[in-house]
Amino acid sequence: MSLRVEKKKREVDLYVDGRPSIRGYVFLKTNGQSVLELLSQEASFFPFESKTGEFWVVRKSSVRKLTVTAEFELNPVSLKNTRFQNVALTLTDGTEERGRLLIQPHENGTRLSDEINREKGFLLLDCGSTAHLIGSPYIAAVREL
């Protein structure tokens, strides 16, 4: 009996605290799982393979940003009942990212401040052809545009 779980690779740019970006792959379930769903799971680590073939197990809390192709991350089925807010995010390293922040419905409301204050590990910022999944601890400020 095989314990292997079928996965698909999704190409990403990984920005880990204190390192330059690394291009490689995360592994997603074949049922249409998004990278945001992978990062939202309870596990503290996720597998990553660099383009050079190195295999890592990465602590989610060390991820400043993960960049993916937007068309794969912004699945219409998973975005049901959501909205977007144009924002500028200032990160703790002083860089700024601009785009449309995904606001998911929640019992406490759907204002920008509600989304930022929810207990989440990552926020999704749609930047057109790419989407950034930004680690909440690395966000210094959010400004509406």
C-alpha cells in the first residue's frame, strides 16, 4: 500500500526573512487547492523545491512574501462572496506593495480593518498578473488608495 499523496507543483517566488527571493515550487493537492489555502492550513511548515532541485521544509512564520501567477490563485469558485480593496501595504523592510487586497466575508464585518485584524497568517494582494501572499507579521502599515 502506497502512502504517497498525489500533488501538483505550483511555481512561486519565495521571500524568506533575511534571504533574497528563491524561485521554486510548492506542492498543492490536486483538488484545486490554492497557495493561500496551503498557507492557511494548521501545519507550521510546508515543502518547497527550488528551481535548482534543493528540497526545503519552510516555516510559514518566516515567509515575508510568496508571489504566484494571479490566474491560478484567483479562482472564481474560491472567491465567492469576497471583495477587493485597493491598498498600499508598507512592509517591515520599508518596501511598498500596491494592489487589490482580498477581503473575505466574516462574522465581524468586511471592512479593511476587519480583514487586517483577523487572525490570519497571510493576506492576498492581487497585482494584476501576479498575486502576493504576504505574511501578516511583515506588514507595518496599510493605506487605502
